[in-house]
Amino acid sequence: MFKRIFAFCCMLLAFANSNASPTKCAGASFEKLENGISVVFVDTEPSDFLLIMLCVSSGSGDDVDKRGVANLLRYMFARKLKERSDSDSIQYGSESNSYTGHDQSVYYFYGRRENLEGFIKNLGTIFSNFKPTTNDFNESKAAIEQQIEEDRKVDKNVVRYEARKSLYWHSNYGIEPAGDIDDLKAASEEDVENFKKKNYTKNRVTIIVAGRIDKNLARGAIVQHFGKEKTESKINRLQEPPHHGSTVKISKNSSQTNVAVVEMHWRVPNYRTDKKKALATEIFVEHLEKTLKKRLIEEQKVVASIAFARSFWNYEYGDLRITITLNNSASLKNAVNAVLSEIKCIAADNMTAGQAKEAAERLAASSDWFSSNADLFDFIDLISQRISSGYDLDFLKSHKDFVMKFDLDEINAQAKEIFTKDPCVISIIRPIQ
């Protein structure tokens, strides 16, 4: 599946700050141009289509005075890009969009191969000469304010925002990239321009080009339209904060659900901070997910469904969210206790070498990013997912083998350290009776 190549692209942005010479790996090549911009070329099967992604290692983590300025800049940049491309009659097909995270902002577009230079020209021109009008600024701000207000009408979102604030209680990582309404109202055009000048520098840019294209043409266009001179700024990332100790409980009555939904959040190590501990925890969580579903859904029928959302690979944070949908809201307390009891029991029971091997093999199979041969359109299915900027390329290439070299004692130690305790946050959405 071409989705795998997209997932692979998502892991490459650490190379933006590397001075390494061009390297090739399984259909992809990585290089830093003379102007300091990093480029990733991904070869695909024969196709008339291409995809270009402009990835800037700058997001809401760089918001200093007013939360939401990074996202406001992204919105205005994307708006200008669409206006310019429409006026140039460049057709992107059915998809062009952008995204802001805590550590990155991403702009992606796909279209036909013959528009390669046009795509790059528009990206480079706006990147180098961004100057929105007052009307652009006011309309963009109003649109984002409306998005935030609409988002806050969904009870599930409100509860998750509160949970994230608790997990990351003393940093910007506890705030959604869209920001705060009051800060957004107070933001000025000067704030946006200053943010752009300070953070949108070439050493923080990675351009991903996927398709069957002329690489020399692409390189030349990037240098021509982004400029030959280097621009640099320092990337200051927040340190991953410790949790404040006790479990935080959040509860909300809602008319938007018919049954109770419980979410439990754990802070877990990630590969950025500690590869050995992150791997051990990831293998255990793979085992936990399979075992928990078997016991609580198939055998005991305590809950209707269990969904795991994990973040071991993400540069920004490491966490695990388990979402449990109950069969019967009347048995809420008993169900929560049953889930916690099972998790602690599974964590306390030492995993066997066989169980660890099975979990590691499932992870290894899922990390085989280099075997896809599908069409470029499959990128669209994963386009909304987070693209991070802190991955180790050498580690990425070796991850499939690395997971099979697990340390069983470390797995069991991490299981006991993290999961025999209560979660950091328990949130409950209850139906209004």
C-alpha cells in the first residue's frame, strides 16, 4: 500500500537538521540542498501524479506570548497558496490542505507531474515573500475562532482537552494548536509576521516529493524559488514534563451519547527520550490490547468495545489512551473497576518469552514501510495524520529488527512501573438519564 510510503515519509523530518550527505534507503533518497533545505524524494510506481509536502519544524510549541499564532500563520499561508495556485490555473485534483501540530506545520498538495515546477514556485514565493492583507488576517482569525467554538460544542472534545491539560500541565503541549480564543482575539498582524520571520527559516524546512519525477528539475526549482541564501533559527523544544502524581478524574454529563464512555490516560516513554524503555512499553501495550479485549469483551462481556490510541513514535509526547464503551451505563463504577483490575493484573503477571515474541512480531510486521506499490492517491487516506520532526533515520531503518531484540526483563519492569498504578487521568462521559 502506498499508505506505507506516506507513513515512512512521516518519520523522516529529523533529517531536516542533519548535515549528512545524500543517503538512499528503499526507494527514498535524502539530501540537504545548498540553501539549507532538506529534500526527501520518494519513488513510486509509474504514475502521472505527484505529491509535494512542505514541512516546517515550527508549531504551537513555538507560541510564546499568544497561543494560536502558529496555527493562524498556517491558515493564512495556506489561503495565500490556494489563491495563487487558482490564479495560475494549477489543478491539485481533489486534495490540498495543511496542518499545524505542536512541533510542526505541514502543507501538502498533489497533482500532475507536469505541474511540479509550478507547485514549487508557489510554495517558494509565498514562503519567501509572505505578506497578507488586513482582510486576509481578519477573515482568517474569524474562521479559526468559529472552528474553535464549533469544536468546543462536542463534549468528547471538551473532555479530551481537559485530560490533555492535566497530562501536560505546565507546558504548551497541554493546549491544542488552534489556541485560545482570548489570545487569538488579541493577536495582531505584526505577531503573525514576527512569528513567520523567527520560525520559518530554511534549516527548519523539509520538502517531500513523491512520484515519478525529474529530481534535477525539482532541486533546481527549490533553489530558484526558495532562494540560494541560507536562513537559520534555533529549534527550542519543550522538555517532556513529569505528571503531577495523583490521578485526575473528569466527568461530564452529555446528551451526545447513549452509553457511558470511559477514557484512561497513561504517560509512557517514547523513542525520542528512551528507546529501550519505549520499546519495552510498546511491546507490553501490544500484548495488553490483545489480552484486554479477549478478557473483557469475549469472555466477561463487561464492555462493548475497547480502542487504544498510542503515541510512542511521536516527537511531542508519549502517552496511551484507552477508550472503553460500556454495555450498560448503570454498571459504570463496576465496569471501571473491572477494567482497571484487569490492566493491573495483566501488568503484574510477567509476560512470557513467547508472548513477548508474538507481540514483537506484530509490531515488526506493522513497521515494514518499504514494501508498498499502490497508487499515489492512497496518500489521501492518511493525509490528516500527524507529521513529526524528531525521528532518528538510522533507528527508523533498523526498527523492524530492533523490536525483535527485546529485553523481557525490561518489558516486565516497565509494565509494573506504569500499569500496576492508576492512570494519570480517568475521564467519563455519562448519558443524561
